Amino acid sequence: HEDGYSDLYPLVRLYDFTSFRDNVKLEDQYVFNIDFVTKNNLLSFRGNILNYMSGLDLSCNNLTGAIPQSLGKLFSIHALNLSHNHLTGHIPVSLSNLSQIESLDFSYNNLSGRIPSELVDLNFLAVFSVAHNNLSGRIPDKRQFATFGINSYKGNPFLNGLPSEKNRTKPIEIPLSSDETEEKWYDIDRTFFISSFIATYGVFLLTFGALLYINPYWRRRWFRFIENFIYSS
């Protein structure tokens, strides 16, 4: 074909799932069974739903060669999984045209070169993995790529700017409720109060004893008060 789709035609058929339909006629309806790997999950579907699906899963095959540039023309695709193959060459820049893509998985291949910085334009990309390839250069760190962890890139020793523990989002600390805060405040002050009371009581006894020892007049008055209290009771 002169329109540039000749190398894309088999993939378009696969993208439409016409080559995977194992039909079972049931009450004049066609029922299909399909397993689809996307976003690191194996999903199983049953029913007449293939016309509503938009994904391409070619994982765990023996595919060789480069990733076709023509894949960038599948504008409506939501998931692309080419993992666990023997693909070589670079990641095509044309994949930045997949404006609806949510999951890209090229892990466990032999891809080389850089990760195209143009992929940061994929606003809906939620899952991205190029782990265990031979990629090099700096990892994009803008937009969605700022959210991907180190597992997306491990096994590529020549990549620069790998995410670290410091870059991970810190868990949100839930503030204590007013009741919990008051209880905590009370626990802390109770210990302080008891310590202060014992210290103050001890100082009072020492001061009172020293006063009676130094001043004979107040000493006699105190003993007389105690004597009257005992006899009156």
C-alpha cells in the first residue's frame, strides 16, 4: 500500500480483535472469551464486548525486530503491551500520538536508545514500564512521568535520573481529632502536674519545718494548736 499502512494492517486486525474471536453461538448471540493483560493485571472478558474494547496485547510471544512507527497511528487505543518479547531498536517517537493511551508496557525486551521525551504529552498515561531492556539516557521527569516509580525502569543500568525513595510521595498524615488532641494534652500535663505537686509539697514541708525550728514563738503556737485539736476531737 502507498498510504504507509502496509506494515500496520495485521496489527489493525489484531487491534479490532477479529483474529481472536472464538465464537460460541448462544441464543442468537455471539459470546467471546478473551484474556487481556494491561496495567500489570490479567483481565478476563466474556460476552459480546469485543467491539467496545481498544487495546493491543502481544506480550509473551517471540516477536523480533523493531517496534513499528505505524503503531503511533492507533490514535484511539487505550493499552499497548509488548512485554516479554525479543524486540530491538528504539522506542518510536510516534507513540506520543497515542493521545488516549493509559498503559504502555515494553518491559523484558532488548530495546535500546533513550526514552522519548515526547511521551510526556501522553496525559492519560497511568502505567509505564520499560524494565529490563538496554535503554540509556535521561528519564523524562515531567507530568505523568514524575509519578512512575523505580520499578518502571529497573534492569536498565545506563538510564540516568532513576526515581529514588526521596522522590516518592510522602504518606499524608491524618491530623488528630479534637478529642484525641485534648486527651494527648491531658496525658502530658497530668505527669507534669503530679511532678510539680510533689515538688511543691516537699518545698512547703521543708519551709514549714525550717520556720518552726528557727522561730520558737511559732513553734509553741503550732504545738499548742495540735494539742488543742487532739483534745477537742
